[in-house]
Amino acid sequence: MWFVYVILCKDKSFYTGYTDNVAKRFLAHQLGKGGKYTRSHQVIKVVYQEKFETKSQALKKELEIKGWSREKKIKNLKLSGTI
């Protein structure tokens, strides 16, 4: 299984990524070993995750979400109650 996830950062920004283990990847972000973006933006919590059968499907969805505006992420992923 592969996952796309969205993390809420302390400055209210979102980080989107993919992984085969969301909990392990979130911990890496917390420890400063995740993506470059999250090293400079303190992570708060995972606010969205979606499961996929293949890595390719997860990557495709990650790129789709990364192309969305903040407002579209909040609306389409139903994140309004998380920020």
C-alpha cells in the first residue's frame, strides 16, 4: 500500500507527500529528516491521507494535490476543521 498525506505546519501551511508508511514518515518530518520544506516549517499533524494500491497512483495524486491552491485543498480534502 502507498499513501498520499497532507501535513499541517505551525505557520498554517500544508505539506503534501507520499509514502508507504505515514506514521514513520511523519516522525521523520518531526525529527527534521523529512522533506526540505518541513525542516524549516514545524509540522503539527497529518490532516489528510489517502490509500493507493501502487506507488504510481500515489505519485499521481500527490502531484495533483500539489497543483491545487490552498483554498482548493481546504475545500476538496475537507480540511476546514483542521486549521
